[in-house]
Amino acid sequence: MTVAETGSASNSKFRYGNPTVDCNGAQLRKMCKQLATVLVVTGVVDDVNIDAIIQQAKACIIPEKPFVLDLSGVTSFCGHGIAVFDAVDEACSAFDEEWSLIPSTQVTRTLRLCGIEGAVPTASSVPAALHHFSDVAGERRSLLPILIKSA
């Protein structure tokens, strides 16, 4: 399995922005937003690259930051790809963090065929997921004065 980083500067180790990581047919791009960490995966998710995608996804999950797995650009998704969801859910649970999946039609089809369509937290887009995380953070902030007064 080959993981290659692509970016604008070919001879330099320093790269601006969010370089794309190529994982045997899938391209991954990590982005740290104010409200969440986002991993965008495009291309083909299959048995050849699933372990690398899991490894990259787990590396993106950090304490006190929700996680968004954007698979809206995935053109082919194998049945074993659901292992990514299990790994992400387990890693997020370890930090007590929320996560959300942005599925493509192929991913939605696989979820439906595997019978786990409602078991994975999904959103229609990255902005929708970020909006949800913002609402949750706002609710927590509004509870803080109540908790302080009662203590």
C-alpha cells in the first residue's frame, strides 16, 4: 500500500494549506475547522486502501473537537468500508466526542444494504454538520451559568 502526499511544491518538505494524501485510489485531505476536524475522502474506497483510510481518520480525531468524515466525493465504496465507521465511532467515543458522516450515494447504498443506515450519525453536508456542532456547543454554554449557580 502506498501513501503519497501531493501538493504544490515538489522539492520542498514544507507545504502550505492542506495537502492531499493519495491512498491507492482514494484521496484524503485533512482540515481543522474552528468547530470540528474534517477529513475529506474522494475516489474509491476498497479493500486495498481501507486500512490506510482508517489510520488517517483515527489520526484526525482529537480531544475536545468533533469530527466530520466527508465521503460525499466517494465514487465506489466496498462493504468492508463500514469498518471505517466502527473505527471512527470507537475513537470518538474514547474522547467522548461527536462525529458525523457526509455520505455519497454509493456510501448511502452500502449503509442501506448492510442494514445500518440509521446507526451512523449523518449530515447532508459539512456546513450542516458544523451547524449541528455549533448548536450543541451553544446549548452547553447556556447550561454553564445554571451549573455554576447551583454549585
